[in-house]
Amino acid sequence: MRYVKGHGLQTRSRIIENASSYGLRQNGADGVSVVDLMRLAGLTHGGFYSHFDSREALVIEAFTQAMDRKVVDWLKIMKGMPVEGAGRDRRKSAAHKDK
């Protein structure tokens, strides 16, 4: 089966976005597996290593993306601009409730 040009990059971006926004944010770097991260992206774990050299490589990219988003949010706050998702529910995950 042939994929359209850019399919691999779109898939990689989807994996990173889901890991950054949901998987790692809710469970931390040690609390989520490759299987879980790929499931969040709607994929099976079999193709993971065609997109990343290691689980750690994905974790680094996902954290980098999350931090980049936060920098943009802080810059918007400093300029008095609205921040996307500012009113969302910010309850702590089960792992962070006791802290």
C-alpha cells in the first residue's frame, strides 16, 4: 500500500502531539509505555521504531513540544493576549494528587 507524500511526517507529528498533550502529561515519562503512546495516536506499537530511534527520543521530543507551547503561552500572557485552553480543567492526575 502506497502512502501519500508526507504521510510519515504527519504520523510522527501525531505521535509526538498525543504523547506531549496526553500521555506524558497525565502519567509522566516513566508512567507510559510505547504501546500506550501509540494507542493514543490511533496506531499499533509495531511501527514505532520506524518513526523514532528509541522511547527516550520520543519523550525528549514530546517534552520539547510541550515546553515550546508553554513559552508561547507565557509570551501571550505577557502581551495580554488570550491563551488557548486557558479555561480548561486543570485537575491533577492521580499520580500528582498527593503532592
